[in-house]
Amino acid sequence: EVWNPSGKYRVVSTKSMPGTRWINLLIEQDCRLEICTEKKTILSVEDIIALIGDKCDGVIGQLTEDWGGTLFAALSKAGGKAFSNMAVGYNNVDVNAANKYGVAVGNTPGVLTETTAELAASLSLAAARRIVEADGFMRAGLYDGWLPHLFVGNLLKGQTVGVIGAGRIGSAYARMMVEGFKMNLIYFDLYQSTRLEKFVTAYGQFLKANGEQPVTWKRASSMSEVLQEADVISLHPVLDKTTYHLINKESLATMKKEAILINCSRGPVVDEVALVEHLKQNPMFRVGLDVFEDEPYMKPGLGEMKNAIVVPHIASASKWTREGMATLAALNVLGKIKGFPVWHDPNR
Ligand code: DGY
């Protein structure tokens, strides 16, 4: 699909993206925009090299693509100066290789914070109250009357929510769970972020002033403290060498038998084989997963586990957010091409 065929700058988007704002921005700024309409979901390096062609000023790409040295070399050879991931995470992008080939890299933080946190909260509630299991039970025609034991789950109020990685998304999720459900909070963050501290302190004062029962909170000095103490644990770190398989056989064994684990970050943060085994051994342990180690696949057995809720990487999938991500990705690429600041550069 080609927009503004006579535009001076050739920009390629490897996927169609929601909304029209991003398209208008590019064509108003004299870009010829080519949107790949290839039906297959995941493009290979060869597919993308073909899209880049002989002349290409910038590319908007997706987290399913492997943006390493080969692609940045091809883009640079075609005269390209800009690449933006349509995602906040950029573990699929080799930023050093991009720097080496003189290609600026952008990502799309901010617009997906609340949407992603809302999915983590939804999965937490769905797991605690066994909503997906109960829905399947109804649809299977198995409900034959109210029973005191039917789908008894956990009350979140008064339980402890644990957050690993208290950046933008982790902090927004913590706020939702503390403010919305009066959960106590324990969190661990490598980057000494003070976002949450400010919120919980002010919220504690508010509860006190209103004569309400206070919530407790603490900043843990290690991740294992969170795993041991929390009832619901949500993972929000970036994926890098240090967070690969952060949750593994050993760390799972330290968690409460009835804990809930939520992952809306990146699949490889959790050792999925160990997780399946843990779910089998501990039927009261529950997980809500938005991401998987080898997307689009799940490790054998995961799909059969009643104590697992699995959704297909949809944490940022609200209309407002996806349109915002597309717009930021276009702004990133335009910034470099037109010489104004790249909207968001993960190097900064
Ligand atoms: C991201 O942006 O990194 C999410 O995984 C997809 O929205």
C-alpha cells in the first residue's frame, strides 16, 4: 500500500498500524509511505531487506522482527537514517548495531503505560477469582446450581501485591492494585525509582486522614523478598541478560503455594518449562500470562493447565494506545529525517 507516491522521503512500515494520524503526519512531511501488506504475521530478515530496497530513509518496525546488524546494514546502505520500533520494549533491536551503522533508534514509551497496567490488573483479578475457568464451566453447560464451594478464589483486599520492576508500567499497576483493591505493597526495582514511594506515602496519609485502615508498603532489598512475601506478583522488568529466566525452578519454589504470578513484560523473563512443571505440582498456584518464551508458541502443557490464563500479547491493545504508539513511531522516524529531535530515543 503506497501513500503519497511522489513524496521525497521513502518510509516503510513493515505492518499496517491503527489510526490515520501517523499516516497523515508522514505524508504531510513529504514522505512516500509504503505499508507492507504481506499476510504472514512475522517477517523474516530477508522479507525486510526486500522491503528496504535500494533507497529507504526510515523504517517503522515491529517487536516480532529481528533488528540486528544485517538489517541495519541494509538500511544504512539504502541511505536510511531512522528506525522506530512500534513498542516500548526493544529487546528485538540491537541498538549498538544501529549506532554502528548510523541509524537512530526510537521506541514508544508512555502511551501504553496505563493500558498495559490495566491488563496486568485484569489478569490479576481474573486469576484471583478464577473467571476464565468459571466462564468455561458455564459454557460447557456444567452449572447446575449455586454451591458454597463453587469457584472459590482469593480476596485481594488485605493481601500483598508484589511488583518486580517499578518503572512506568510497574508503578501504574501497583497504584491500581493498592488504590483500587486496598492491597499492601512490596516492590523491588533495580533503578532506585522513587515514583512508587511518593505515591504510597501520600496515599497512606490520605487513608489516615480519612480514618481508613492503612495499607502497608515496603521497598524490598532483593527480588527474593518479594517472591516470598507477596500473594500476587507482577513482573515488569526489561528483558536483558540479567532478567532472562528471572523466574525459574528455584525462584518458583520460594513463592507461596497459592500465589498468583502475572507476566506482561517479556516471555523469556520466565522459564516456561519450569513454570508448567510448577503449575502441575501446585494446583492452587495461578498465572496470568500475556507473553511467552517462544511467541507465538506456548511450551507443551501450558495450554492445558486450568490454573493458567493465557492471552496473546495484548497488553497494549487499546485503540487509544495503539494509535498513540503508531503516531510516536512515525514521529521518531520523521524526527531524524527532518532534523528535529527523535521523539523518544532509548539511548537517552
Ligand atoms: C511493548 O510495547 O513493548 C509491548 O510488548 C507491546 O505493546
